[in-house]
Amino acid sequence: ELLGATTGMDSALSANVALVASTVFVVHPISGFTVNYISNRDVGLMFMFFLGSFLTYVRMAKSGFTARGWALALLLAAGSILSKQNGLLLGAIVWVADCVVFRASAFTRRPWLRSLPFFGVALAYFGVTRFVLQHPDLAYVRSDDMSPATYLAVQLKAYACEYLPGILLPWRVRPFPLVQVEPGTLDPASLCGLVLVL
């Protein structure tokens, strides 16, 4: 639907282009962790709710906003955030889509007002986790175990040594990745992972 709205393609061609793009996304090693590890099934669940919410918003933006549509979009957004915190980006994605796809100026109120309910769901999530559950998420984002550079090297090595082989040999499913990088070293596998991601 977004391809048709942005490029003017007919529905058959945009469906074929979307199929090819989604196939590349599925087999690209950057998304391989969703099928390689039992611990990462939350990513697939988050993405399902995320896409459902975004698709509901896109359809409303094309055919008219309704209270029922907003309720569905925000409920799916909450499901996305509760599955994995990556869903917090939905408000920003809606804002960008409104500016780029639906041609709203970033300096008008329209994109801000349309993305505000999604940001509201994100704020409600932080409020509940911080003040009701007494579980501040920010404390779990910071790491004293490794520097950001070491974390990046570990992730790049995981793409080369874990995620890509997991796509090629999908029966090697483990609960967690088994990749480690020594701090301050330049690992050849991390460089291979950088090439794969790019």
C-alpha cells in the first residue's frame, strides 16, 4: 500500500515489488536473529504488532480516521511495545510516513498530531514500568560490562558467525548466541559482519 501511495505503481506491480523486498529482508543476516535463537522470538512478535498498527494507520490515512481504527492501531502499538521495546519507534515512523508518503509538511501540526497518540502509548509504557511496576528500563540499557565499541564488534561478529549460518542451516537453533569478542581487539569475524550488514 505504501509503494502504491508513494510511487503511483499499480497494485499488481507494487505487490510483486513488496514480495521481493520482504523476501530479501527475511533472508538478509541483519534479521536472522529472529529465527536463530529462542530468546529472540519477541522480535517477530513485536514486528507483527508493529506492522499491524502501522498498516491500520496507513489505511486510515488513505480512507479516513475513525475511533475504531485509532483504537485498533493504538492497541496493536501497545502490543508491539510490550513484546519488545523496539516498538517505541512507531510514533517516529508514523511521523515520517505522514511527511514523506502523505506529503504533510513537517512544519505543520498535522504530522505531529497524528503521531502524538503513538508517542502517548510509549509514554504510558514508561510511566507504568517506572511508577507502577518500579522497573526503570533505562537502568538496563546502560552496560558496565562492555563499551559501545565492543558491543558493536560483538553484534557484527554475530551477523557473520551466527545469524548468516542460522539462515543457511536453520536447524541450528539455540537459546542464546554464543559470540564473544575480547575488548580492544579487532576481530576478523567482526569485519566480515560489517561487510554482510552493508
